[in-house]
Amino acid sequence: MGTIIEAVRGMRDVLPREYEQQTAIAEILNRVLTSYGYRWIDLPVVERRDLYLRKLGEELVGKVYEFTFNGRDLALRPEWTASVLRAYVSRMQDQPLPLRLCYAGPVFRNERPQRATYRQFTQIGVELIGGPAPRADAECIALACRGLDEVGVISYQVRVGHVGFIRHVLTELHLAERTQGFLVWSLERMRSQGADSIRSQLDLEEENLPFDAALLDGIEDAQAEALLQHALESIGVNLRFGTRPPEAIVQRLVRKLHRRDPEANIERAMDLLEQLSALHGSPTTIFPMAERLLQSFDLPVSGLDELRTIIGLVQAHGVAEDRIIVDFGLGRGLHYYTGLIFEMYADDGLQLCGGGRYDDLVAAFGGRQSVPAVGFAYGLERVITAVQEPPTVARSQEALVVVGDDESYGSALHIADELRACGVIVTIDVRNRSLASNVRDATRREIAFIAMVDKTWNETRKVLWRNVVTHEEFSVSVSDFVEHTLHYATQA
């Protein structure tokens, strides 16, 4: 006997009863999305690897399943947004905006397996391309809430943050864009590990520069470029690699060195972000606290306006304020977000959904122009875990057709097709078992009726039926069975 081969760790088999439940919940979510005007799109599971290297962020890039095949660097899809935007840029830029697209399908991430966390899981979500803030943002949050309401997730919270607000604050503190990006995507780590962990990472980045930036202070770019190129070549650094000329490499390095942020600015930003990232609670509580914090740093409070407006519109959609948590330490981990970000959590802390705004992604993927966009995705397996009262899976009536003799097999096939045409699920006994064995089998499979077909059907056009539950037997035609017996059984 051969060795049993189990599913790969982190993957799982979805067996029939669970699959039916999963499909029922997915169909409810699908109906909700289409009711808001979103249209379905399906895309390849395998994409070019560089699609995900551009904007995903280090945390998710490290979880991508990637491989090389016939000289091409490929990857299994770790999320849908990049793929949808790739399809939009390559094939749909002439479509009228806003364009509402929805999707459902597997994604793959090399996650650590734990409760409701798998290495292959299903995302169901939307992308609203060409929809600017704040109304499109509010629509996405409200739509995500509507889906959870419809499938029966009773208790959940919506955590909202805003990358654009954080970047606005850091711009006011005169930090370079590169430093801003690093700090924005370090917010969650700052809250969990403290500001010192972020400071040490910033120090490490400075140490990795191949030249002491202080030597270039006060020197014009052209002179600095000549000095740096001579210094690098004199110590044997090869600048002639890749497709860019040495001059372009040196120019970029000089810009990087000249963009160093004054230490005082960084410390001020770290102090502010450490306090901001600790703010999370109801909008009525957190916005005044955030305003006071900004004022204590002599910073304008206008950066809060968009998020406050979005939350007001979400409430206008019917989402209760007590579901909404403002969380300025929210990061999401994906580097393509530019504005609103949000996540939805069950009461036990399980994340069910996440999304946000990504206005720069179309241009980053080669679009003709920048296009505002926002979207979100559910993790289907997690949503199923959070459903308190799973929807009833409606099943059609089922019948098992038993053949009395070999000569009647053709008649049995004809009867089975008649029943299927009337919406009955029909299986045929292919093992030629006894009636008692078929009754036991039908009972185990929860099949309600057995049709016993023999050669008398050719003369009478009647079938001997057996009710598996009541053990009642009766002889009627297929049409009478469907019209009377099956109708009443379905009503009951």
C-alpha cells in the first residue's frame, strides 16, 4: 500500500458540506457587490513577478510564491489589486470612469499557518477606479459593512486611518519623501515595538550609504557628482553595470545624500508619530485629541478634514458610529496606499476585510495619467469563521434511481433525465446493490426518495417510489411524482 500524501502545510481541502456553506456565503457577498453596480472580472493566478515588487512593500513581498520558468520570473498572485490595475492599464483605459470592478478567487502567501490563516485563501473584493475621495472612500467602507451584515456577521468594528494625513504632517515637518515613506509604513511597528526600533533602522540606512554625506555639505550638485564619482572609482567601486550609465547612478546617489533629513526634524517627527500612533478610539473622542496634539507641535489641523468627512459620509450610508474606530497607527503593510486605509475586525480580533485608496498605482503601472482609485477585499475563510448564524444552504430534492434488471437500465436513464429536467438532483445506482443496501445508502446521504425501475415501466409508465423517511411506497408516473409528491415534500 502506498504512502498517503497529505495537503501541503498551510493549504487545505474544502470538502462537500463545507464547500456548500462557503459557496452560499460567497454568493451573498457577490449579490451585495453587484447590487452596487460592480461588474465581475477574472484574472490569471500567475503574473510577472515584478508586478508585485513595485508597490507591495517588504513584508508582503517576502511572502510571495515566486519561481522562474523558461527564463521568465513569475509569481502566484498574493493579492488582487495589483492584478486588477495591471489589467486596467493594459486593456481598459478607454472605459468610462468611474469603473467599478469586483472579483473573487484564490491568492497565495507564505504566511505562518494559524486560525483562519492559510497559504492559499480566497479574496472577494472591489476596485473603484476613477472615484475620488471622499465619496468613493465612504462607498467602499459602507459596501464592506453591508456585505458583513448580509452574511450574518453581527459584531465587528471598522478601523480607519489615513496615510495622506500622516504624509501631510511629515511634509509640514520638512522630511524627505523617502523618509516619510519609511515612517508611514513603520507606524504599526512603532506602536508594537516602540520608537527606538524605528530609530535603529533609520541609523542602519544611514550607515549603508557608501559615502559620508557630511563631506558634500555646501557643495553644488555638479561638483559633488564629480567628487563622488572620482572617490568611488578610486576605491574600486564598479559603476558600469545594469542599463544605467555611471553618471546617472552618481546623480541619483548625490540626490539621496543631499536629501538627508536634519536629526532634529526626525526626532520631532518620531515624537509626534509615537503619540499619534497611540491614538485610537471613537471619532468624537479621537479627532479633538488629534487636533490638540497637532497644535502642540504648531502644525495645522486641516489635514484631518478629509478623514472626518469620509467618516461622516460613512455614517450617512447607515453605518453606526459605534462601529467606527479612528486609528492613526494603522499601516496595512502595502506601500501603494496614498489616502484612506481601513480594516474590519470581528470581536475576537480576527481581521475580516481590508482596503484603502491608491491614487498613484495606475501611473506606477504605466497608465497614461494618474487615476484616483480605492478598493477593499474580504478574506472569505475568515468571514465564514465570524458568521454567527450561517445561512441555510438550500438544496434541491434528491432521488436515487435503482435499476431492477439490466434490461431496464435504459429506462432508468430516461427517468433520471426527466427528473433532472424538473430540477431534481438524481443519482443512479451503478453498483447493482440490493434494495436494502440502497435504502441504507440513501439514508446516509440524506436522499429523500428512491425510484425503483423495472421492465413494467415500459407498459404502465409508472415508477415504484419509496419515501426513505416514512418508508411509504407508491406507484405513480414521473410527472405525477413531481407535481404532487415532490411539491408537497418541498413545501414541508
